[in-house]
Amino acid sequence: MNRLFKKSIVCFITLHFFLSASSQEAAYTPPALTDSNAWSMILLPDPQTYVKFSRNQPIWELMTSWVSENIQPLHIEMVLCTGDLVEQNNILMPVGQNGNQASANQWRSVARGFSRLDGQVPYIAATGNHDYGFKSAENRQTNYNQYFPADKNPKSQALLKEVGLNIDQQPSLTKCCLRIHRSSRHQIPFYGIRVCPTRWNDCLGKGGGEQTCLRRTSRGIVDALLFKC
């Protein structure tokens, strides 16, 4: 009985120490720029990992909520998503270990997360191979346009310079070029596909000076180009 009592005391002291340490966590320090004249571009890779499981979808919304909360403190002027918005573009039933959400729920989740940024900051939601076909680019059909129409985010729509045609010969943001305008810095064009090289060069080369461009095809951002006009 005495031995049991001693063990109980030790357990109680250990638990008390643990709870005391947990209650004394350091206060949250929000991110801040070291240069007040700097600006930020946020990179969000592969939302597919979050939206294919119902338990992970709130993590995706937490990420975009963090971006929304820090637009002003970090001078965020662009959010770039590298693609693979969903795990499967067009499946009607979940496939078990590789997700418990049908494609429609995955698309709704990723679009809902981006909705937290609509009207606040421009973003580019690129497509990846998982965003086409049934599971992974068996064809060039995609549900992208249904969930990411051109007018979804007015901030992004205002930066559109060129739009190409998708497989259905319809204008689509899966093939487009946007440009950020900054009076104090070079214009930075993003996310272009060269449907006609001369036309896209004209689009991307205006404004004079030296410009950096991310050139995008329907398979993703493939290279960075430097324009001198």
C-alpha cells in the first residue's frame, strides 16, 4: 500500500510539471518584414494532399486563412499555387487509401480555401497532371473552369493580359498571362503560355526595362525567362 502511494505521488508530480510547462508556452510572435519596402509572394504547393481527405481539408483552409491574415503585415502581392489542386479530377467515388473524398468534394474544398483570398490579393492557381482526366491526366479534360472562373477573384481578373483556349476551344485560366504592376519596381509578368510566340512576346515585353517572366504550359510552369525591351 505504501509503495502504491509513493507511485501515485510520483505520477501526480510528473503530471503537474507537464501541465505547468504547457501553460507557460512562449507567446505567438507574428511574422514581420525586416525591410518595410519589401513585398512578398506566397507559394502554396500541392493542395491535393489536404483536400483528398476530409480530416485534412481544414488544414488547407487554415493555410489560406494565414495568408489572408498577413496580407498587410507581409505586403503580400501575389499568391502562387504550383498545381495538383486535387488528387483526382473526376472520380465519383473515393478510392480508399489515396483519399476519402470524391472529386467534386475535393474541388469544392480547394476552391473554398482560395475563396478566403478572393477580393483581397491576386492568386494564380496553376494546374497539374492530377487536375486532368479521371485520376491523372488520362485526357486533357478538367473541372478547373467550373470552380475557378475568371471572375472568381476580381484581384486576379484585373491583372489578366492574355487568355488561351482549352481543349474545348473555350477561354480558360488554365492558359493565361497576368502582370503585376508596381510603380517602384519592374513589372513582373506571370503564368503565360505562348499560343503564338509573337503575340505572347508582345504581351510580355511591353513596359521597357528588364522583366522576369514565369512561362507556363498546360503541364505547369516550365522555366523562367528574362526579357530586355
